[in-house]
Amino acid sequence: MSIETSGAFGNDPLQTGTAAEIGKASQKLNEIADELKAAREAGVADRVDQLGKAQSEQATILTTLKTK
């Protein structure tokens, strides 16, 4: 488990499936954040709103996975 993951989710070992899901969800959240930054820089307000909602949904998924 990486330092970022262990800091975010404690030191208890996670089930392999849950750890993989967290990795995928974290990667997706990073991708959304990158797209959001680009949309803000481009001044595309509609896309910024869409990505903000997607980012919130992805954060909810990560929170749910954390409780597994």
C-alpha cells in the first residue's frame, strides 16, 4: 500500500479487490481533476460544472470503498 493510500485509509490491510477498486477510483478522480483544471483554464463553464459533479460522485465512491 502506498504512503498516500495508507495515510488515507489507515494501516489495516485491505482486501485485494477493495484495494484494486480504490486504486481505480483514485485514478479516475485524478483524471477528472486534470480535466477540470483544463476546462477552467479554457473557460468552458458547462464542462467545469459537469466535471465538478463527476468529481463529487467519484469522491463519494472512494468514501464508500474506504468503509469496506
